Amino acid sequence: IKIMTTLTKTTWGIDQAHSEITFKVKHLMISNVKGNFAKFEGTVQSDDNNFSNANINFSMDASSITTGDTQRDTHLKSGDFFDAENHPSISFKSESFSKTGDDIYALNGQLTMKGVSKPVKLNVEFGGMMKDPWGQEKAGFTLSGKINRKDWGLNWNTALETGGVLVSEEVQIAAEIQLVKK
């Protein structure tokens, strides 16, 4: 006799007040400039409270980029970089989310910027689950990875007289995500 069990799909949303999407890029080849996206949203569909094979959809408002410098932010929103007027959203759709160690996962998916979709791999650390004082079930994750911005047509740069370039092609991504069960 075969017993079939049906797993309940659980939907999670991003708790924006307790989450952040950040990046850093080398500037002048000597130091990092950091920034973040202030507006984002996403959903995660998991089998009960097991996140293996979770389905993840995420988007950021390209015009919400902030680096602490208004002139630089305006340039980043322009056609030289994100072209936020014509491409207002940066999105990610998972293809696989698999456990690779104790509380460690590999997240593979398609990142779309400026109308270009490319595969990316992010490293994910599961921080655990907890109920907050108001009875909401939360789950925490730390994500990290690297991309080459030129893969998405973010090509602008300036050569330096001393050699090298003004802005590195490699972008380091870091995110702290707190999910709330819907």
C-alpha cells in the first residue's frame, strides 16, 4: 500500500522593515562605493517550512537606488547604467534553491536588468525561524554573490591616467532578507 502525502504550499512575503538589498563596487581601483535599493518586493513559495526547492520571485525599483551622493544616483538611474525610465524594474526568478550544507543553500536563477536576463548564482545562509511578539512567523536569510555589470549592458566607465578604470566591472551583492509567512 502506497500512502501519498500532499505538502502544503506556504507563501512568504518580504518584511521590508527588516530587509535590505545592498551592493558594492570598487571605485578608482582602491576603495568600495556602497549602495542599496530602497524599494523592493518579493514572494517565496515553499513546501511547509522547508525552503529546499522554494520558488522565489523578487523585484526592485531601479529608480530607488541610493549611494549617498545625489549626482552619482542620478547617473546610475540614467541610460549609462540602469536606464530606470525605460527599465523601471530589476527582477529575479529562481530556477533552483538547494541545500548544500547545514543552513547553507545555493540559489540559482535569472536576473533581469535593462531587458537582459542572465543566470546568476547566490550563496544563501538560513538564519532560522522565529515568531515575533505579534505572532507572525518569520524566517531570516543572508544572501551574497558577485556579478559582472557588463553582462547586463551596464557598460559605462572611464579609463584612469594611472591605469585601470574608474568603476569596477565586478559588483558584489549582499542582502539581508526577513520573510513573513502570509
